[in-house]
Amino acid sequence: MGLMEAGRTTANLIRSYGAGELRIGAAVHTTPICVGASLLAPLRTPQPLALDFDELAPLLEPKPELVIIGWAGGQFFLPAAQRAWFFERRIGVETMELGAACRTYNVLVQDGREVRALLFPSRPPSAGDDARL
């Protein structure tokens, strides 16, 4: 789904999402990624319920006001220990479906907010999927 016409900004904007991929600027990403106004960094973590905070900590400098976590697998809730990690650092955290996360990130970054989006464009395999890798 296309999102918006990019205005005159140098910030990383998500131009579209869908079918297991994200278009950020002119690049297409098919694996998990951390996005900020001037940050694009791949994530090793395959899905949001397995966040690696040692990997994540350097990506949150300077400290954002908010981290948005979006997953193509749909709405989900972080376990208490993961939420506590953000709250102890006084960083807001919101989880949402991938499309909502992309749209929310774009609005906030264009408003000049210090925000990061952790985006997971692939759905987890379901019981009926072929699980061969």
C-alpha cells in the first residue's frame, strides 16, 4: 500500500509497505529494520517478541521519545519484561500492526519528533505454511 508523497524532508520516510516488504526512500527492505529520521539499521531479531536489547540499545541513541514496533503478523503485546526495559529508560513504546506503525512513524517524524520504528515486514509462519527453509 502506498502511503504518501514525500515532501521536502531529508528524514527517512516509509513510502509503502506490503507483501513482506517495506519501501523506505528508494530502497526496498524485506527483513526487520530500525528506522529513524536519519537512521536505517537492519535488525537480527526475526520477530518483535524476541527483541535483543544488546542489539537495540545503540540504535536508541540519541534517546527517542517513542519507539513504535510494527509487525506484519498483526496486533501483539510485548511481555512485561520487554515493556519494563523501555519504561526504565523513559522511552515510550507502542506496538501495532505494520501498516499502522508505518503511518504513525511518518506522521511523527515529519512533525520533528525523535521517534524510532522497529519494523518486521514478514508474517510468522502459520501451522498450514510450508516451514522448510
